[in-house]
Amino acid sequence: MGHPLKSPRQLSSSRLKYLIAACLLALITYRYAYHGAGVGSVSPRDAAANSTLGFQKIVVLSEGPSWRTRGLKAAAEYSGIDLEIPIQAPITDQLIDAFQKMGPESALHPDGRGEVRNWISFLDIIKYIVAQDLESALILEDDVDWDVSIRDSMKLLSDAARKFTLTDEEDRTPYGHSWDLLWIGHCAEPTRNDTRKLLYEDPSAPHPGVYIGWSRHSMDGITPGMRSVQRGLQTHCSFGIALSRRGAVKVLEYAGKGEDKSFDFRIKNGCTKKDLSCLVVNPELMHHYVPPAEFGHVSTVADANEKGSMAEEEEFEHIMGNTPNILGSARCKALFDSACPGPGQGLDV
């Protein structure tokens, strides 16, 4: 006797169950293959050396394509780093004027229009980070540079940051959660012998005796071949700053009201006053690349402040510059097959 025929509805229901099961299996397989076999399958230090240096995303602050972005992309490709360069909205003169006057007259205000433009651009890119609900993000200025061994250095920073902040072993994030802002690229942070810090070895660290920056006379707490993780209290410049999800919101609230000389001064003062929880690596792991001085290049901030004029890019873009405090420039390696050490780094000290 033949099998009873199934109704079209029964057949359709059976196929639907198989289809759902197949989709679930495919999803599990994808997550296993591309995200590891569950939470904790990748160590925090290995995660810190991934293509986004342990952050959910790396975003670049840029006004548009230029020698800065071309060199940055070359360095990133050489180092195996993934970058995103969002298109930034235009900033009107009226907005600059209004921002420059924000807050009471007794408060500090930005000195020049370049500082205001830079400040507003930072706020815009942090809004972009918040809108995407990122767990963490690293913001880079588009002329930034790093050592060719940056991914190894980020592993070392991961170990040190987690140890310094007493991160629980169950927390598998590369740098823990005890910070709003992690200062990776900067131009100064004093480190004295009495500074609470965690020293760790890093072969790519510049010798403190030839360090360039205003805090070079306050680095007696760092020995050659070492870096320090400490709480950021007097950090200047914002070449590379990482924000946690909580930190991005806090910086928007704290820096969105103006009332200081510049964006980096504002967040520095937030760190000093403990309105922001800040962590810093010193010496820095990232600094800005400097084109040859003889071509009269000035920064975009200085140019916007009418303190100079931009050099012709085609004149200097193919001539090697240097990056202060970086021993083996990734930009120079990618563009000129050279380490192009910064001033003083070739000295026998």
C-alpha cells in the first residue's frame, strides 16, 4: 500500500523547518569561522594586534584626499591596518563664529579659526562613532604615523594597560574598560619618578634623552627601551586617541560646550580634573609626519589661522620627511623604503 500523500501545507511547513535549521547552521558556522569559537577564543594581546589594533573601528579625521591621506593609506596597507575615512560635513564661517564665542565671557575661547574648525571636526567624527554605537574606536589625524612594529607594540600595550588597571581575567577586551579615553598619539605627557605608572619594555621606544616634545625635561621616570602606562593628566595633542563607548558620549558632553583654547586642551583639562578617565602610553606610539621643512609646509590648523600658506604638494610629497619620536616610520617604509628617523634619533646616546 502506498504512502499517504502529504498536503501542500504539510510539505511547505516541513521544508520551512529544514530551511530555518540550515540557516541557523550556516550562521553558527560563519561566526565560528570568522569570529572565533566563542568568547575568549582570542587572547586580549592577540586582539590588540588585529587590523584595527584591538578597537572596533579606526576612523580618520580628514578634510579630504591629500598627501596626508595618501601617505596614511600607504602606511596602513604596509602595516595591515584597516582605516575608515568618513566624509566630513562642511563647516560654515557662521558656525565657526558662533562656536568661538560659546560659553561665558570669563571662559577661555579658541585663539584662531583653525582651532575651531579642528574642534568641530572632532565633535562631528565622535558623533559618527556614537551614532554607530561602537564599543570602542580609535580616531587618527590624517598626517599621523607609527612605527613599522606597531602591531607588536599594541600587544605590549595591551598587557601593560590591563595590568595597570587591574583588569579581571574574565574581561577579554584588549585594553580593559577602566578608561574613557586612551591616548596613543600625543606630543607630551610628563613622567616623573614619583608618577604612578607601569613601565614595560618596548624595543621601538625612542630614547628619552632625544625625545622631542615639551615634556622632554620631565621624562626622568622612563628608562631607555621602556614605555610607561599611566593616568593621563597633562597630555597634549590629539594625533591618536581611542574612545570607549562611554567615553565618546562623555567627551561630546564635556567638549561640546567649547570653553577652552582648543579641543586637545579641553580634553586634557577634563583628564586633569578627573571629569574624564584617561589612560596614556608614554612615549607615544603615534606622532605626526613632517614633510621637508625647506618647502614651507604648515599644518592645516596654522593655515586656517592664516599663519602660513600650504606648500605645493607635488614639490614635497615625493621627498622624504620624518616623524619625531618614531624610530621606524611606517610612512617612510611604505613610500621610500626607509626608516627616516626623526631629529636626534640617530644619535649615540
